[in-house]
Amino acid sequence: MEKVFKSLDCLIVLATATVVSNKLQIPPSLLEMSILLHDLLLSLPDTADNLKNNFSKLFETFWTKEKPGREYVFENTLHYLFQVNLKSKSTLKTMKRLWQLRSAFPLIKFDDPSSQDLKNLICESLVSPSFMKKEEGVRVLGSILPLNLDFMKTCHEVIKKSLVTVPKNFIPKYGPIYFRAWQMSNEEAKLKIETGSIQDIMYNAIHASGIQLVKDLRKIIAYIHRQKKQKGVAEMLHRLYAPLLWRSLKAANSVVRLNSLFLFIDAFPIQNPAGGIQENNDLLQNQFNAFDILLMDPCPSIRSRTVLGVCQILSAYWQMIPKEVTRTYITTLIEDLAWDNSSAEVRESVLKGIVLLFNCHYCHLILHPILPELQNLFHDSSEKVRIAMVNLLIKVKGLRKVKYWSIVPVEHLLARLATDSQPVARRIMKVIFSNFLPLDKTVEVQIIRIISLIESNPQAARIFFQHAPKFMSLEQVVSFIVLLCSCILRYVRDKKHATDDSILDSEMPKDKSNDLEEDCGNEAVSFDLEK
């Protein structure tokens, strides 16, 4: 048998060389032999893997070189390549070989019982790491699914049933599979894929009972949301959401409303390119009205998620949204929802939302004068709200035109640093560290700032120095300790000679000593921070 395999291998090498040649026609006897070998491909034993691989390469060459008779040597070749790629040790090279045969996919006889084994392999591929981890594998599946709508339904059910068991990093890959299937279909098939698969995902993303399942379904549909600029996608989303979304946003069940809200925010703005300007303006106004209602929803989780969604949308579409709408939303956030006594989650979301707004530089001038109104949230009873407030200050600190101490005075920051929890204190340190210990300034300035800190709030100074090493390199820590020691030693030495002199009097001229006395006041601290 081994001699037979070697003879066949030599024959395959000769046949492949003939097919690769530039001649359009190939000898009829070679085609007949290739068809015969194609029929034998799947029946060869596993011990002849190398021979089977060479067989497959010959048949693949028929397709890549577009040789006559190639339609007779594709079916078992596809079957073999699916088998090889389903193995755990499959390579990207073998997956690319399968992708190169995509022009043969339409020849698969899905309704013929002889193709059942191949269909089973395709279904298995939908949950296979070998396929789902490779971009070419996802493309292969997306190209095959729309070729037969009945088989598409089967694959859709396989995907839905597998969502609870497949690795979580597979789930976002199903989005490109569905989208490619839709994109490659004709108009009639597109409508069936929309209602039978895509809209079914939307419906279950709203009404499914499991929280994790709902999240997984949203990951799939989110990919299609991101393709709105592709031809026909925006119109398709408008058509599919029309009978589902608006009704679900008003459902009595708060879970259904919340699930719908997630889809609504992700799909915004829902538009109909086939409609006129007035129709789309009315559609957009209806969406703003829906957000107005959701901001006042009796369910705190819905109010909280709506706040984040509205801020996300304002940040992304600031220039496109009418000013009166923007003004209404910001007023509602700052004056009402920021002081929602029934839910710390809502108050926290307002602060997180404002951080999102600062990602849009058009928002800065509007937000700057109203941010001090949020000062009292820095002392909120909820630690999560206080953390969100400090995160807002951290965001503001990175902006040139907004000063964090104009929102929360330095005295308040130091008071919280002295008494609050570690999570809050660590974040306050990110805000104030470079101002009270400016490592890029001269040693004179550093000493002035540190003395101001100690005299303003000794307890806060103690916490400050506990956290300070986390914001300094080892070399900076050592240098600063040496600086402090030298100042203390000089103070002790000079104290022996003149008890009225201070450590800074010995280091700096009289005018700098006077400046230090001024800097010890709270107003002087703020003045120094602005420099």
C-alpha cells in the first residue's frame, strides 16, 4: 500500500504541474483521472494525510487557475478542507486555502442528501475555535450562510443555542457573519434574513430572560449598528426596529424597557434614508422625546443608563443636535438628576456622563460655568458618587481652560483626603499631587508648597505623604527625602544660633520669606496652584 501511495503522490505532482501551466485546456485524460481521485479523497486512510493534502492542492489548483471541469472536483475538496480546519492544530494557511475556494460555495447542493455531512461540518464550524479565531474563517461562514435560506435558519438556531457555551470572545464574531450573509444576498433573500435572523436577535435581546444572554445578543447586533454607513443598513435598522423598539421602550416590565434602552442608545440615531427630510426630522424628534421620558422613568437603573446614553450621544453628535435640545438635557442633568435622592446610581451616572461630555471640546465652554453647582456631590453620602466626582476633577485637570479648584475648593479636597476612604484618597492624590509637590519646579517652590499643605491641614499632609511614593520614581523619592533632611538639619543648626530664624529664612531672601507667609493662607494656596 505504501508503494501505491508513493506512486499516486508522484502522479499528483505531475498532474499539478500540468494544471499550473498556462495552457487553458488540459488533457481529457487528466481531468478524468482528477475526477476519479476526487472521488477517492475522503476514503483514503488518515495515515495518508500527506497524500490527501496533495490531492486537495491539485483540486484547489483547478479553481485558482479557473480550469475547465473544476466544478467536478470541488465538493470533496471543500469537505476535506473543512475537516482539516476543524482540527485544533489547523493553521491560517489552510484556512486561506478554503477561503480561496469561495467561488465554489454556490455550487454546494444544500437540498441534496449527499451534502448532509458537509452541512454538519459547517454547523460545527460555527462553534469551532479554529474558525472563529481567524478572520478568514469568519468570512467563509458569512459567505456560505446566505446561499440557502433553509440552511441559514438551521445555522441561526445553532448559533442561538451555542451562545451560553461558546467562549465569550467568539460572540462578537457572529455579528460579521450575519452582516456578511445579509450583504451578499439578493433583495428577496435579504428580507428573509432580516426577519428570520437579524430581527430575531433584536427581539431576543429585548425579551430574553437571562442577563448574560441579553448582553451576548447585544454584542452581535452592535456590529450591525456600526455598519450604518454601508448601503441599506440604516434603512434596514429603521424597518426592523419600528415594530419592536418603540413599543418595548414603553413596556410595563422594567427589564424589557432597560433592554430596549441599551439597543436604542447603541442604534441612535435611527433614520430612514428612503424618507424625506421632514420624515427624518420627525423621527429624530420622537427619539429625543423618548429620551425625555426615559430620563424620568420610575426605575432608577433606567434613569441611570439613560443619563449615560444621553451624554454619550451629546458628546458624539453635539453639533448636529439642536441647541434647545442640548440645553434641556444639560439642565435636567445638573438641576434634577444630579440630586436624585432616591438613587446614588443616578447621581453617579450624571458625573460619569459629564466626563463623557468633556470628550467633546465643543462642550467645554457650556459646562465650565455650571460645574461649580455640583460641588456638594463631592461630599455625597455614597462613596461611588464621591469617586465619580473626583474622577470628574481628574478629567478637568487635563484641560487647560478649566481649573479643578474652581469646581471644588482646595480646602474641601484636603478635608476629604484626611478623612475619606482609600479609593477616594488615591484619586484625590491624582488631582492635587503635582500642585503640592511640583517635581518639575525648583526646590524653593516645592518647600513653599509643602509648608502650605502642612499648615493648611496637617492630617491631610500625613495622608498625602503616605500616598506620595506611588506618584514618584525611586530616584525622586530619595532626592526629596534628602531635600527634607537638609532643610531640617539646617533649621536645627540655625536654631542654635538664632531662635527667631526659620528654616526658610536661612534658605531664601527676606522677600521670599514674606511670600511664604502669604502662601500659607488658603487663598495663597489657590493662587500658587494657578501658576
